[in-house]
Amino acid sequence: MNPHVFHKLTRALAAALVSSTLSLACLGAVPAFPGAEGFGAAATGGRGGEIYIVTNLNDSGAGSFRDAVTTGSTPRTVVFAVGGVININSTVTVRGNITIAGQTAPGDGITVYGNTVAFKNNVICRYLRIHGSIDMPSSNYALSAGGAANVIFDHVSVTWGRWDNIKLDSNSTDITFQYCLVGEAILPQYLGALFEGAKKITVHHTFWANNHSRNPKAKADIEYINNVVYNWGGSGFVGGHSSGHFYQDLINNYFIGGPSSSSSFISGFGSTDHVYHSGNYADTDKNGSLNGRLVTDTDFTRAGAALATSRSNLSPVAVTTDDAATALQKVMAKAGASDRRDPVDARMIAQLSSYGMLGALVAREGDVGGQPAMTGGIPPADTNATGIPDWWAGAMGRPSPADTAYANTVRADGYTNLEFYLNSIVTSGVPEAVITGITPASGVSASDPLTGGSITNSAALSIHGTAPAGATVEVSRVDTGDLVGTTTADAGGNWSLAPSGVTERQYAFTARVRRADDTLSLPSAAHAVHVKNTADAAPVIDRFVVSATEKTFSGTAAPYATITVSEAVLGIVATGTADGYGNWDAVCDAGVTFADAAYTFTATATDLVDNTSAASTPLSVDMGIPPPVFTLVTPDTGSSDSDQITNSGTLSFSGTARAGDIVQVYRLLAASGTDLPRHRRHRRHAQRHVRALRRDD
């Protein structure tokens, strides 16, 4: 099924599920995701609704991000089968009741670049980069949530806005920014964010960098907790300074001056700004060391604020609050789309780690290299286009891939199965325990590119990871929730344990810390473990291409398998590796030569943990048959009548071959930018011309 139109087929089922099995009380009974905090934590986004898979990087049209977030009216979850940069030429307005799961994008993740992304009501947006551009109108923001309510931004990176990076207005309410990155605002204003009259706003564990001012301008009722502001220009956090009364709670933030910074880490307050502050630190000496001082009442009164003796903004899902120094380390580790930091975010994090020595205001993105290229990656197989990969369905104990009914079924914890997958592959913030890999008792193990986890041919294995020294670590299976073991992190923060009852199948495990008060931390991101001691099916050799420079076998096999092509007399003649779609090419070694004789070739596939398949069906090739030759492309529109250059998409080939031979013509290079279906075989060979191939049946 074509995945980018799959959402059309799920509308009726989604509507039925929402109306019959998912009461509003049930849908709103849990936070947006585990770890969601603050005033926006109750957002439900697209829970229980349609599933839309973004399959291309186009600005518009079927399968595009714009189409995913602007069309339709029922709740929708947007997942990504493509990674890279989406160049938008105009504002994209995300409609209400949407979940944007940027964590599902393969490769380097997803960046929306070039113009404003605006948000309406009830949106969950996670692990997305939103980059404005000097080419958009000077009055544009990179991210706007004007008039929006019940929205949460988690691990979202926002840069290169022109008027400001972010805009909220007087109708914006119940919004959370957590573990975000807001930086490098550009001409004409270089400003971080304008919260103009907004109510019930939470900003926590967010990194503000290289903005001249407004980090943010809080003409708003806001709880501002555990943020880091770095290398402001004229000022850091700015008050409302207006006739309206606003209430700002600043708790355990760290203000660190950089090369561009004045001494005004807070400014612009008025008598109508009612400020409660506690535990904030400022380090403005720019000396390369972290040695901040406690911010005092005098700092705020000198900036014009009216002091409050207690907090005014208490969100229904309280922010887990750290001291300022701990918050700084968490922000450095996880702020922004940190599952795969791009060079833009990485640059600002590196500047922060210099503690005042590095950093600069940026006039236009081109001054810092512009929008970097991003790797698209290969998405995991998702047979039924439900947003749940087949490997995860296996890890959950399903004998077959997930279907839509399963994806939208509500679990006992209040989340749908699709949400459970989305919430399990990433975390919000910094987990206290992390699984780093496995070690088999015998056999071999490897990183598994299909899942990002581990694969082994041994059912006897240990799981290992990190946690605070001396912490009690509990490891559980994701499918059953069963505890598989408890251990203690050593003095170096390392731990390991050996689960029992492991057999040949796909698993996923999580780890968490049981604290001294007997509470549990949030779980780590799930770590997939594939126990596999059965070889895959034999590969297929479907062609043998001889060019002037190389001899190449091609075919299909299990993804990422190592392919060995052999001939009975010559032995091994070529090796190669299948890609994530299972396509492979194996180029003969330079020393391999063939006489004008008949040969029979077979191939085997060895998986990542040394299980080797049976041999393929033989491919017979008679090297004594002369190859066909191209003589003419019609129409030929090049500079000569025989240069085989054409500007026509409708053409014919002519040539010569041995009488009676069947000639097959192959395209050896997929056109750049082609939107290929996710599991379609495709090849990108070095040759850019079409070559006829001889075939002897």
C-alpha cells in the first residue's frame, strides 16, 4: 500500500475508535508522553487518530510534511519514513490535534527549513528542527504559536528567525517548551522569543544561545525553570515592562555570558512585572571557567522588577527541578533535537562548553555555513504502514506486523500502542539509567542498524549500561513489563546483568533507577536485542554487468547481509553488502579474469552475527557471447547526432547484438531526488549512462 495515502484509508476506523473506544476522559488521563511537564503537558495531539507517514522532502503534495500537518480534521499522528531537510517556501500552519513524531525520522532526523512553522491547538511536537531563513520576510518568526492552546514542544530546535525565533501572543495559553534549543536569531532583530500577553507558559531545561535579547521577552505569566542562557547581546531574560500585570517565576536558571554579552543578563522589567526568583546563577566574566554567582533580589530590583515572595505559576504537572549547575549539564547533554544533533546545534553546544570564550551573534545563516546537508537514512520496514516498525511488533511478541487496530488500541497505561512505541524509542530529558549494549556469553554480537540496538547469535547474554555510582538499576522487558533483574552500578557508574529465559526472537529492554525513597526514575529509551541463530533465506543474483572498468553482480538479500559470490572453479570472485532495503552489488576483485567460456555463479548471505545462508539459485553466464552495443538514442538533441544526449522523456534505443539474442536495457542510476517507495529496489551506480546487457537463457 502506498503509505502517504494510507491516512485516507484509516479515517473511518480512526473516527470509530475515537467515538466508541476512546472516551475523552481516557484520552486525557495521561500526560502527552512520559516526562511531559508544565502547562502544556495535557496535550493529546493525534492520540487514537489517523496515521500519516511522510515519505518525501517536498514542500507540498502527497507524502509531504505540509500535507501531513495541514490537511484533514480528525486527530492525526505524523511519522517519518524519510530524513533530511524539508525546504519550505511559505508558512506551514500545523492544524490542531496533531502529534509530530520527529524521533521516527531515519538518518540524521528531520529539519524544516526556510520559513515559519505555525501551530494551532492541541499539538505534541517532538524531536524536530525548525530553521527560518534570511530569505523569508523580515517580519517572520521561525516558530509561531500565536493563539494556540494545549501545546508541548519537546526537544525541538528553533533557529534563524528574523523578527524573533518564537512568537506567542495574548491568546496563547497552556504551552510547554522543554529541552528545546532557541538560538542564532538573525537580521533584522536577532531576538530569541516574544511572549506577548501569553498565559500559563512553561519553559524548562531549554538552551538559549546567540540571541541579542529576549531569551525570552516574558510579557507573560510564565514559569521559567532550569534554563541556560548563553552569549546574549544586549540582554538575557527580559521582563514585560508594560501596563499589564504579568507574573514571572525564575527558578534555578544559569546565565552565562559569552563574547557578545553585556553584563545585563536580566533587564526590561517594570513595576507590573511580579517576579519570584530562587536559585538562579549568573557567570558574566567570560573567562572559560564556570564560576557563577547567586542572583539576588538587588539584581531584579535594579532591573525594575517588583519582587514576589511566592510562586505565581504552578502547572498541574510540576516540572522536575534541578539545581542550576545540574540543569546546565542536562541542557548540554540533551537540549534540542539531541537524539541526533545536527552541526547547527552542535556548534552552539560547543560554544556553551567554552564558558564564555566562544560564540557570536549571526546576521544570516550563510555566515555560519548555511543549512547543512542531512543524511536521509533508511526507515525500518513497516509492512502495514501503521507507524510501528515490524521489528517493534516482533519485540512486543506479535507474530505478524502491527495493523491499524493494534496501533490505536489503548494500553493499560493510557497510551495507544503507537504512542507506546513513539515514547519508548526516545526519552524526555536525561534518563538516570541507560542501556549501552549487550555482551554474549559465547558467539558474537553487533550493532543492529535495523533497530539501533544489538543483535547476537547467543541466547546467553548480559545487558550493560550506565547509571549514577551506587544506584540500584532495574531492567525490564518492554513487551511484558516484567522485571528481568536488579543490579547496582559500580563506582564508575557501570552496571550489567544477565536476563534469564531469553530465546531466539526480537526483544526490547529498558532500565530505570530505583531511588532511595523507593520511587522509580523514568525508563531509558528502549534498547532492542535481536537473538538470531538462524540464517536468512538464500540471496538472489539477478544480473551481472560488465563495464570497461569493473564486473558487478547485483541482487537482493536480507538487509545488511554480507554477500559472497562464488564460481565452482575460480572460488570466491566478488563480495558486497546489502543495504537497508536488501539490495546489493558485489564488484569482482581486480585480479579476477574470465575466459570466453560459460560460468555458473552462486551467492550466499552472511548476517551480522555470522549465520550463513544456503547458496542462491545459480546464475549462468556465457562470457563468449559478445555484448550488445548502443548505436543510437532517438531523439538525440545533443551537439551531435551520435552523442546519445537527449532532453526527451520519451525515447528509444537502437544498437547491435548477436542475431537471435534477447537484449535487456537497465537504468543504472536512479534520478537524483526521486521519491522512491520505502522498500522499492533502487540502485545508484557510478555509470550515468544506460548500458545494454547480454543475457543467455
